[in-house]
Amino acid sequence: MALMRINWFNIWFGDGSDTAKYPEHYTYPACTAAMRTLKGYLAELEQCRPVVDVAVWHGWEGVMAVNTQEWTFGLKNFQLFGSEALARRSIAFDFVDSELLKDARVENARLVTRLESYKILVMPYAMALPEQVWQICQDFAAAGGTVVFLGPPPAFTIEGRDIAAEFAACAGMKPINFNDFQQSVFSNCKLS
């Protein structure tokens, strides 16, 4: 993504009202032609692939736990501007979802997924996350990998287990109540 200066891709073809309706939509021929061209370029570049050391979790579970406009907007902005910042600095990264992380394993202080292996895992807005994802974060950090949490601190798994104290212990800090965290953010980060 950094190599091609791509920081967001949210167009797909389907039957929903917010999608380009395949195959009648006017963008379909142009999109498929562009994808064929891109496939050719990627085949030529296969031996020149960048080493990707950074994975950025793209999971809605975290922000949906809060389910407010401010935090949802914050996550979207992080995904847009954070990925743009990495791309502008030519730092190769991949978005990884919860399914990729659930199947991941840790080998030699690297997080190995079906996509790639990584030295750094960024977990934005992970207030809630799947139990298996939380476990892989702990295993990866314990093995010497770098896990960076941004936004509200993890509070519970989507299965309902409270992990606030566990997260605080891993991070070497006191547990933070979400309401206190939110009040601090809103009082210190005003646009006016």
C-alpha cells in the first residue's frame, strides 16, 4: 500500500444501496480494466515487494463498543490520516482484520498471518476486541513484538470478558475507566 500510495479502498461491487451495482454500474468496466492493469504491474514487481513490518488492525469491534459519533469519526480519521502518514514516509504496512489475527501465530518475535509477517501491530480504538485477537496481542508482546494501542484502552472482549485490569498490567499502568478517559479527551482536545 505504501509503495502504491494507496491509503484507503472502500469500493466494492454488490447489490447494496451503498455499492456500485455489478455489472450495470458505469464504473464497472473502468474498474475491471484498471484491476487487470494493476495485476500486470504487480506481477512485474513480484520480486521487488517491499518488506512489510507494520500491520494496522482494521476492526470495527473496538469503536462499536463505544458507538458514538465522535469515536467512530476518530477511528475513520485515524485509518485515513494515519495510513496516509505511513504511506508518505514510505513505511510499508497492511491493514489486517480480526479474522487474519485470529489465525495468526507468533514466530521469532514476528506476527505471522496468512498475508505477511510483521514486527509491529497497531491496534487503533480497540476498546473491545475478540478474545483470540486479545490473546495474540499478548502473545506477540510477550515474545518481543511491538503492539501499539491508540485511542480508548481495551476494556473487554466482544465475548463479554473484562480485560481492563489485564491490559493495564501488560502496559504497566493503572486501569483507566473509559468514562474518565473520554472526559479527559473531550476536555483537552477541543477544536474551538
